[in-house]
Amino acid sequence: MPTIHASKALSRFRVLDLSRVRAGPTCVRMLADFGADVIRVEPPQGVDPNEAMFAADRLGGDFQNLNRNKRSLTLNLKKPEGLVVFQRLVRDADVVVENWRPDVKARLGVDYESLRAINPRIILASISGFGQQGPYAWRPGFDQIVQGMGGLMSVTGLPGQGPVRAGLAVADSSAGLYAALGIFIALLERETSGEGQWVHTSLLHTMIAMMDFQAARYLNEGDVPTQAGNDHPTSAPMGLFSASDGLFNLGASGEGNWQRLCKLLERPDWLQDPDFSDEKLRVKHRERLNEQIQRVFSSRTVAHWVDTLNGAGVPAGPVYSVPEMFEDAQVRHLGVVKTVEASTGATRRVVTQPVRLERTAADVLRGAPGWGEHTAEILGEIGYSSDDIRMLRAMEVV
């Protein structure tokens, strides 16, 4: 059966996905959605004591969303025969992605130097918790641990309430996206040099990079970021306000938006108030400013203010629950959700790629694979006969 590619954009590339849980699969999902032939290499059932963390619920929404458009090959890399199979796959592959602790790949013989000896064009993408070297390199990395160490929890939440984790896996997901970016760069560079290279990132470094302006404020101005709740730490008026029937976000930062807001709300006195004469002063006197704005907003509905503010060129938007988010007209227009069929025939809904290419668009053609669903198919592609495959199964290699 010919391999099904979700897009023509990356259809010439083969990716071996050794990754687990979230960061690695997030990286590889992007490659798969843009058409790469992704082979999810996972141990046979019962080999990994932690398999329930990353592969048990094959029809679960999270697994389906992370692993759509991939094929599955079961392979026990702890057995010499399994490593031989993997090495044969590496000969014609372009990318290997893994998110093990740094010592694991060396112990199994799938470190960069070992792979490069087989295929000098191979790109190994490694995602770790804390980096490939250094005092914490051996530590396992989990998203919440890194949210704490990377500073995010110190700036999340209401002032004085103590550290708060973000409501999504920021470190995992962003590390996966940074790794995908590194892979794209390495593939482009390979067109000139003809050689692959080792690409690696860590959840910790990525989390600090995602701190962005908060980190830069401290490094250059010595301004230690703290919790600002629903207010923006450096802009005002920008935050959460109450209408007569609910909450909405206002983003009137910058002089242009500030002037448009004052005009719309018929408050020229705010423009004359010396406490509000520039952005820094509006931040300094945010409490008084917000109180005055809130008194105006309390009189009308969220829908009124969102429409009126945006109509005047002042950014504003409702605060949705997840179900409300998916019902929004613009979300529906963007095609954010697609229904796909899993290997069992069951249908699942997944979130599509937010990056749009007009000529070679990403797509989601199939759900995540069953455990080892494509093992015989993939082994046949690299020269194993039916008898060979039966023998490998009998030896519990696949």
C-alpha cells in the first residue's frame, strides 16, 4: 500500500519518531501534517513500564490529536535485533526525533555519532528537560517542573496569591515547536552542505525564551517581573473588565488606542489628566484608571462593548470557555477543527495546523495509528520478507 502523505510540502522526507508524551509528538505532528512520512517507533506492549503515560489510550482525544497522520512500528530497541532493524530504517531516513534523557540514547546506540556513521545526512532532533550537558542534564523534565524553574509560575496568577502554573503545557508545546523549527533549518542547511547535524533544545531553555519581554526587562532594566493578574504588566489600560452580563478583555495600549478609547467613551478629561498622560503613568496609576473605566463598562453587555470597541479600532474580545471558543464564528471560519477516522473506524475531532501555506497546505488525513498497525508494511519497505517478520515477532523484537 502506498504511503499516504497529508501534504506535498514535506512528502520527500522520512521521519523516525522515537518521542513520547508531548514535546516530541508536538514537534513531529507538524512534520506529519505537512506531509512527511512519519514512522512512530514504539516498544511492543508490555516492554516499557511507563507506556500508560504515552500510548495506552489510543483513541483518547489527546493521543489522537498529537499522533495523527503517523504510522506505527513496534520495535524493541533493547534487543540487538531491534537495533539492527532501526539501523536499517536510519539508512534512508532524514530525521530522527527523540525526547529521552541524554544518557538513554547513548546506552541504546542511537546517539548522533552512531546514527551519523550509518547515514551522514541524518538529522537527530533531541528534546530534553534541561539540556544535553550540565549539572541537571540527567534529570527527567516535566512541564510543570520547568514552568517553575523557568520563571513562568512567578508571573502567573493574581498578585500575592503565590506561584500558579499556566493552564496548558507551555514548556512542552513550545519546546516541540522550537525543535520543529530547528529541524526545518537543518534540512535547509543540508541542501548546501550535504550533511545532517544534531539539533537539540530543552524545556528549560525554551521556557526562558518564552518569557521573552519579561526576561528582557530584568536583564536590561533590572525590573523584576511579578504577578499582575489579568492586567498587562507594562501596558494600560489593558486587562479584564466587567460588562453588565459578563467579562471581556480590553487592549487599549499605546497612544493611538488610548486616544480612540477616550473619544469613544466621551471622556476627554482622561486625556487631560496628568496621571494618564503617557503609558508609564497609566500603568503607575492603573488602579484609579481601571476603576473609572469599569464604571462606564458596567452599563452595557459584553457583545455591545466588543462590537463597539472593535468598530472604533480598539482591541477587545470576550472571555470564552473552551466550548464557547469552538462555537465562535471566526474559529469556525478558520477551520480549526477537523473530524478524522482512527484505525478502529471511530471518528475523532482534532485541532488543525495554525500555519497555512496556500499552495502546499497541511492537512489531517487520518487519526493516530493503532499500536504497531504498520509494522509489517514498514518492515516490508526496507527489505524484510514475510518469514523475516514472523521470526522477529516470535523473538518479540516487533
